[in-house]
Amino acid sequence: MHSKKAPLGLTIAAIGTLLFLHVPMLIIFLYTFTPDETTYTFPLPGFTTKWFGVALQRADLWRSLILSLQVATVATIAALILGTLAAAAVYRSNFFGRESISFLLVLPIALPGIVSGIALRTAIGGFDIPFSFWTIVIGHATFCVVVVYNNVLARFRRTSASMIEASMDLGANSFQTFRHVVLPNIATALLAGGMLAFALSFDEVIVTTFTAGQQTTLPIWIFSQLNRPRDRPVTNVVATFVILITFIPIFLAQRISASSSDTEGENK
Amino acid sequence: MTNPSSTPAIRFNQVSRHFGEVKAVDQLDLEVIDGEFFAMLGPSGSGKTTCLRMIAGFDRPTSGSIYLYGQDVSNLPPYERSVNTVFQDYALFPHMNVGDNIAYGLMIKKVPKDERTKRVDEMLDLVQLKGFALRKPSQLSGGQRQRVALARALINHPKVLLLDEPLGALDLKLRQQMQVELKAIQKRVGITFIFVTHDQEEAITMSDRIAVFNQGKIEQIGTPAEIYERPASAFVAGFVGTSNLVSGEVAKRVTGSDQTFSIRPEKIHLGTSNEATPAGMVSLDGVVRDVIYLGLYTRYLVEVAGGIDLVVVEQNLKTTSMDVLSIKGQKVKLHWHKDHISRVGA
């Protein structure tokens, strides 16, 4: 089945789709090296790496980058804890309204960011909570929890329920069972979910716009650069950096969940 | 507790387990003797697995008490009972190798590493899996996983070992081999084994005593021979092996009472219609309706006066397929020994 060559039309369509998705990113990458700071001319009028140096000098850029990393880290940790607990509750017990809770947990990722954003802003304003680092984290956690929850729940559903019973049968209490049996079994799901959550948080613009006070996360910083055409190559440098920092965890997450589902298939 | 061997390994005192309206286990009394191989046999939904889960501690009785060697364990969590379980799906830990799986109970009890390794080796020896310690469960066959599950439970020296449909997932050949092996292992370790099965042949092959479950109650407890030869109820007669149930007018003609009785197909002798009835035997006239030749033996369906069909099984010791098939439609006389009749009540 796999040895058969794909028809020409399909091949062209596949290549076309990939180009459509990735050529814009290549353009950004290319113009990080242009000496001409205001226009996009092709071929490049020359080659320079000076914009990397310029980017390094920008204190506002560094502040935004560090803030974004901090927000993503804290939001991911919160998501890992809350998402795992929610998944465990939904998987293990059969309580009234379980399906509704599952649905409500997944909803934030489907809801347009603009709606989540305005809702959060209204709520945060309504409770008189000052907009800060923590309000950004709360905003991000709403969709990060979903990613972890989905990953962990899927893993729970593939794990044999009698494994937990077996552990208790062999003398382990709930805590020991969690540490020696449950955690190792969901570890790759946590890693994959966590990295995805991190990547989602790191490049979030819409919800952040509504939940941030004076803080500027990296995506917002990039957004603000649109009004300054002279800084365009610096923005390109940052964009390239963001692509890399997002690409690596997503790539790893995919590899991890693909390989662990292979071995679990064997167990069945 | 002066003489431990006289204390039952497991005692159920009026144990019930209700799931909503369903009485999965209904006021059950049961004693399992120390050191025996005990089978809980019954169809699915008869309450046998619920009983096993209550002994293990995964489930608690709605009412009544369960005693493990005299100690009331009804409300103890699984990890505080000296009972271990071999699960139907084995429930091996996929992230650990075979050695770590087997050592799990000892690791939790913080047994030093040297002793753990030593005891794991002993266990691997017992279940004939020497040299498998570093394999992952996913690299094992079904039969090997079963052995690992057994070793993982036995290494803790439980007072009672529970086995939930232990051979259900294995193919026929392997199942028959494991039946013999399980029995041998139980003899060697001397631990009380309680196993749940719906396979009557398995129960008869392996166990010292069998409890036949039906609708949350025990229909009969006895040795395999007692259960087979003297079924106490129509349900037992029908569930364990095949049986002819005779009632009403025909029963009255044979035994003088219209109480239903059971007679096993192989106990019935198929004779010619003019044959005299030997002493101590009862007899019935009938017509052979159907003959099924099965190689080792032949199964006859004989309609006796009164309209009841009886199944008769005879070994093909001297007869050939031609001989037995020619009997179809002929008049015959059936006789069997009075002692082989079991009254099974209404």
C-alpha cells in the first residue's frame, strides 16, 4: 500500500500546500539578512548579520522575551497540575455532570480568543484585580489546561484500569501508586502536553492583549513593531527566533507521543 | 486461633453486595479451607468476581463480614491485606521490566535490593522464566505475561492468592498446560488459591473444591466429583457438564416420585428393546431419534415414552460409524444404575 506511488495531482497539491504554509516563514528568515532596512527587494541587495547584533542591544526586546518565558513557564506548570487532576477526576470517577465538565474544560480552546479575552478582562476588572503578570498567566492557563487535560485523559483511557488496582494489591498506598505507576505511565503525555502548552502560551497575542497591564510580552512587542518600518529587520530576527523556540518543543512533543503510542500498541 | 490450620483461610458471614437494585452478592456464607485450591464457578453476572474483588479489597460488602484467617478484613484497603491477585488482563506495569514488575511488592515494602534480586530469581525459577528479568512486558507472549503476574503476586508470600479468570486469555493448548502447572505451583508453595472461572472443565481439572455461583448465591459447594456426580440443583446439573433432567410423569415411572432428577448421559446404557433389566438398574423404553458420531464417542438422542428426549453418550469401543448410524429410528431400552440418579428438587 505504501509502496505505490502517489498520483501526480496529489503530489502537486501536497507540495503546494507545504509551500503555501511555509514560504512566508522563509521570507522572514531571508530578510533577517538584508542590509536594506525599509524595503523587501529580491534578490537581497547584500548580506549582513548586523541585525542580530542590533536585536541583542535592545533592552525592551529582552524584557519582553524574559516576560514571555516566565509567563509560559508558570502557565505550563499550572496547566500540568490542574489538567492532570481534572483528567484523573473525569477518568476515574463517574459523577453527575461528568460529560458537561469535560466539555466545559475543552471549550476555551475552541472559543475565539477575542471572546475569552473580553470575558477575562471583564471578570478581572469586575473583581478589581490589578492587571499584572498573574492576570496574563491566568489568561494563558485557560487554554493551556485544555492541552494537558486532553493529552493526559487520552493516556489514562489507554492505560489498563487494573494496573492501579494491581499496585494497591501489591501493598502500595495511593501516593506510592501515583508515584510508581501512574506518573511514569503519563510522563510522556505530560511532557507532550506541557511543551504544547508552553508553545501556545509563548506566542499568544489576543488573550494577552486583554489581560496584560503595562507588560509587553514578546508577541505584543512584535505586534507593536509594525508601526516602525525602520526596525523591520530586527522584528524579522525576533520572528525567526520565535519560530525556532516554538518549533523545537512541538517537534519533540510529536516525536514523543508518536513513539509512545507505538509501544503501547504492542501491549494490547 | 490456637490451631491455625483449623481456622478457615477465608470466611464470608452473610455477605451482600448490592449495586443499586442489583443484588450482585446476596447474603452469602462461605468457608475456604487453609491450603486448598478453591474454584468459584458460575456464569457471568453470578457474583463470583464481586466476591473475589471483595476478598482483595477492591470492593466492600454492603453488609456482612469477610474474615481472613480469623481477622475481619471487610473494611481494610487492598494494601493492608495479605492477599494478592493475578488479574485477568495481568495488569503488568508496562514501564518496568519483568524483574522490577515482580519485585514491585518488595520495593514498596523497602526490602533491601540484594534480597529483592535473590527472591526475584527464585520466583523466575518457580515460573520457569529464568533469564527474562530484563525483558519488557510488551516483549512477552500471553503465557509468559501470565507467569510474570503469578510471580509478582507470589513473591509477597500472601496468605491467599486470588486468580481472576487466570487462563481466560490463553489459547486451548496453553490453557491445558497452565492448568497442570498452576496446580503444581500451588502444591509447591502451599498457599490457599482461590480462582474465578466460568469454565467448568477448568474448575474440575484444577480445584480441590468448587463453589457453583448463580444469581449472587452459591448453589452448591463440594469436590469436583461431588459436584459432577451429585448435583444439588437443576442449575448445577446443567452448568457443570451436560445432564438429562427428568421430571413429571416419566420421573414417577422411574423413581416413584414426580420430583425432578438428573442423570448424566454417559451413565445411561443403550440396550436392545428385548434386553432384560439387570438387578439394581432402572429402565425406560425409547426410540432413537438422532445419532451424532463424534469419533471417540457417539451421542444419541432417545425419545422415551412420555415425550422426553434423553441424551445418551457411549464410547465407540467396538462399534464403527456404520454400526452406530444404523441404530437411528430403532426401538431401544435405556437402563442405568439407581445410584446414578441425583434428585435436584422441583
